[in-house]
Amino acid sequence: MESLVNILPYIQMVLSVLLIIGILMQQSDASLGAVFGGGNDAGGIQHTRRGLEKILFNGTIILGVLFILTAFLSLIL
């Protein structure tokens, strides 16, 4: 248990860097105008993720969940 307490901050640092990279690599077509109701898809057209984009999206969700779990684990220990 003592070794887990010592290695947990390093796991969190690696997960945080991977999470930042995963978020930044995702393609976003939203501009500032889309925030206020403008933009190209004013009709509300949905975009389906396929291939690598879907893998990256799901991987980012998994990394986020793992980061939250390690944060709670560090609070408990």
C-alpha cells in the first residue's frame, strides 16, 4: 500500500498529460460564432464519429475516468 501512495502522483501526471493530448487532438468545427447560435450548422446537423476519431473520443473518455478514479484514490489513501 505504501508503494501505491508513492507512485500514485506519477500515474496522475502521466494520465493528465495523456488527457490533455487526447483533448487537443480532437477535431472541433465549432467557432466562436457557433457559441452564440451562428456557424455553419445552424440547422443542428449531427456529426458521426468514425474510425480513428471515434477511438480517440472513447480513449479520452476512458482517460478522464481513470484520472478521476486516481484522484479519489489519492484522497482515500
